[in-house]
Amino acid sequence: MSQLRIYDTLSRQLIDFEPRDPGRVGIYACGLTPQAPAHLGHMRGAVLMDVVRRWLRHIGYEVDFVQNFTDVDDKIINRSREEGISPAEVAKKYSRLYLNDLAALGIEPARWVYVTENMPVIIEMIEKIVERGKAYEVDGDVYFRVQSTPEYGKLSRRKLSDMQAGARIEVDERKEHPMDFAIWKAAKPGEPSWDSPWGPGRPGWHIECSALSLKEFGADFDIHAGGVDLIFPHHENEIAQSEAYLDKPQFARIWMHWGSVQLAERKMSKSEDVVMGVREALERFPAGAIRLYLLGTGYRSPIEYSDARMEDAQRAFDRLRAALNRAKQMLGDAVEGPADDDLCKRFAEAMNDDFNTAAALATLHDTIGQLNERMAEGLRGQEERAAELVRTAEWFGGILGLPFEEPEAESALVEKLMAAIIEWRQELRIQKQFAVADSIRKDLNAIGVLLEDGPEGTTWRRS
């Protein structure tokens, strides 16, 4: 099997993946600020990291995947005022909704950590940064000194002088430099706060992920992931403050970023009301189609949402699932054994090439195409090869998290219904009511169900 290579945003190149601890992988991905229902933009990273974990486990690693819930934030406080409930209740409400969305898409939950449960760790980190002269306190706020970090901007490839010249930031005369950012914010009346050496307050946005990732994994952990919109300022600031705290350069080994999901050429964003909600999408499309859509483009590239694209994904998913279920119906129990070695190698090459799910899906479609060719010939003398292709496709689907198996209750009901329709149609043909029998076939075809008459009787499949 080929070496796994991952694109590192910091070095701007593909690098051979070598974990810090042999046989174990630590991944931290910036999580959610739970203050509104999730949209498909959130799910792109969630689905990607679900597949990443599945693949890493397949190639022999033990994986520890950590994400944070930013459960105290300006947006949460504003939402609490709108809804008339406490900030803690807002965070709990939308965190629960998000976890339900993950489950609906077949995504294994991360090991979640919460900002409000880790204040001592965050405060200790800020104290050390201040002690080292990398941050300063003003009126209960603590700001990080960006000029204390000569390499500030190395992740986003920005120069501090250019950032200052082009910055559209509110002037704060208390800051030593306009780009200095808050790592502790003094409490305002009526807001949640925690005691600290600088007075009551709460963390700035960036410090929490540094503190929580280092608490869980320590320095030089394997993969730090997030959306491309987090490269600056969030991840840039994480690097600066973490290196100041550690007093050494290696915070994370690989910086991995996924592209945005766009709606009408605009990034999905709750603040701009440009969203396709996860719940709305799940009401219209099956989870397998949504996963297929999100995985159909290389993760570093942006993707655009449209109903037409999602409908294409649904048709593709339905074709894949229908072919597999029809083949299993034709083969019966004869589906045990190994998968196709050459196809599996192609799939592995794709996944080891920076988790190239688009190429992996192409291999899956090729596998199903070969399976359809055998079924079109009635499987005569090709049962063993067809079974091998079924096993291969199911293995690919398992890595990609595509739910090919229909829910048991639904599948049983559909089978009984189709058996009754086929028997009814056969009775009509015996009675020479061919026009009615043909009408049944046409009506079923119109809704995506094909009846196929053969020497051994009539079978059905989804088109």
C-alpha cells in the first residue's frame, strides 16, 4: 500500500504522514459555537473528518479525534437575549441539535471538550504568555503582542505591515499595535464571567483552541483541522499564542483545511443568512446523497450547493444502492469472501493521496458499473465475480460512510409490497390483460422502479 500523504497548509505541500506516537493519531478540529441550527457548510468538515478517521483506522492507527464546543461567546450571549434563556441553555440547546444532525448523517461523534469546563487550563496558559512578555493587560483585558512573534502571518502568508495597512478594525488606543488580539476579555454587566488574575471575564475566541488542544494532546500533535475560513485570523493567532506559551515552534505537525460550501457563489454563513440548513436538507434528501455530494469534490476546493447538484447526488446514490441490493437479491447468501484486489488498490491510492474522496468515489462507480454489466447478462456463470464486486463496493461504502443498507423495517415493507405488485401483474398477464400489466410497468418506471421479466420470473430494481 502507498504512503499516506496529507497537504499541510503551513508548508504548502504534500507531506508523508508520520504520527508523533507510532500507531496513534491525535486530531483536533475546531468545533462549533452552538447558537443556531447547523448548515451544510458545517457538515462538510464533519463528513470529511468522519471519513478521515475511518481510513486511518483501516490502515492500522488508533485515532483520538477531539473537537470543542465554544459554549460561551458574544453570539451565544446575543442569542440568549433574543430567546429569553440563559447563555448556558442556548449552548446546550444548539449543541444537542448539532449532535442529532451528526447522527442523522452517520457521523461518529468526536470526543467533545467544552470551554466553560476548562477555564483553569485557559487562564494558566494566558498567565504564562503574560509572564513571558508576549501579552499585556489593560483595564481587565489581556492582549497578545503580535510584534513579539517575528513569524506572525506564516500560516496565511500575510505580512504584519500589510495587515496593518489594510486592516478594517475599530481603533483601540489601549492596544500597543492595531493587530493585537484579545486572549482575555473583561466582564461586561450581565454577561457570564470567571475570576482571573486580571479580574472577572472570559476567554477570547482564539485562546480556547490552543489551550484545549494542548491539554488533550500536548505539543507537536499530529493534525490540526478546520475550515479554510479559519486560517486567518483564528489559526494564525493559535499558532502565535501557542508558540509563545510553549517557547518552541512546533505546535501541530499538519494543518489541514477544507473548503467552504457556497450558495449562489457565496460562502454559507449564518451571520449573512446564506445557508442550507442540515435539517432542511435531510427533509429533502437521504443522508447517503448528502454525504455523496459533500465527498464528490476534493476537500480543499470550495463546492457550490444547488438543488440540481443535490438531485444528481441523490440519483447517483440511488443507483449505487439499487445495484447492490439487486445483486445481493440475485446472489442470495453467496457474497462472503475477499474483495477485488486491483480495485481496492485503486481506492487505497486515492485515499492515501490526501484523502482524495472524489477519486475514491470514481472507483466505487466503476465497481458498480462492472457489477451492472454482470447483472445485465443474468449472472450466468459470473456469480463469483459478481459477489466479489458486491463485497468490494460494500467495503468502499463503509469507508465513505454511505448507508447502502435500507432500514430493516422499510426494506421489508418494500419487498412485501413489490412481491404483491409482481404477483398481481402476473395474474393480469395470465388473464391476458396486457394493457393493464404494461400500465403498471410504466407507472412504476415513472417513479424509478424497473420491472424485468426473465426466464425465472419477474424481478425489480430501482432505476
